[in-house]
Amino acid sequence: MEEALTDSTYLILLALLKPQHGYAIMKEISKLTHGAFEIGPASMYTILKRLQAHEMIQLEESNDRKKIYRITQKGRNTLVREIERRRLFYKAGADLMSEIEGQEKGVSTKQQMDH
């Protein structure tokens, strides 16, 4: 089984579905999460280097000398698997919460009927 992505790595790969430079990646992550999650430059560039080493992204120089990062097919495949993994976790949590809340309502209704 492959190792799960950290939240930061997951969000960087999501942001790189559109080729972008570093500052734009940080802005995109903030936008994607409605400001709930931000990543600093030091963390981001460390993760970008790791993603490059694992061939999940590639680096291109643009005309204005900004470094543009783009997701590779390997990175895209990893992202698809991670989205499925997170969807499974979300569903498991939502299903369990729904079940528990249903049981609690049943107990509450029964208690009201007993009084």
C-alpha cells in the first residue's frame, strides 16, 4: 500500500492541476480551502522538492524566469488515488455519525415515550 499524502502535499497537487509558480500555489490553496488552510513558503518549497524527486511534478522555467510547476501523470494518478482514499474516509465518518445520531434520536424518543 502506498503512503497517504499529507494535507499539504494533497493540496499542492490539487493546486498544480493548473501549472503555477510558487506564490500562485499558496494563493490557490487558500482559495481552494476558503482561507481555512495556508501553507508557508518554506514548507511548500520542501514539499515541491520532494514531489519533484518522486517525479509527481516537473519544473519549467517561464519567460519571466519564474519557476512554473506542473503535475505529471504519476502525480495525477497519485492524486486520484488520494481523492478516493479521502472519499472513503469521509463516507465512513459520515455513515457512522449518521448511524450514531439515529441511535441517539431513537433513545431520546424512547425516553420521552417512557415519561
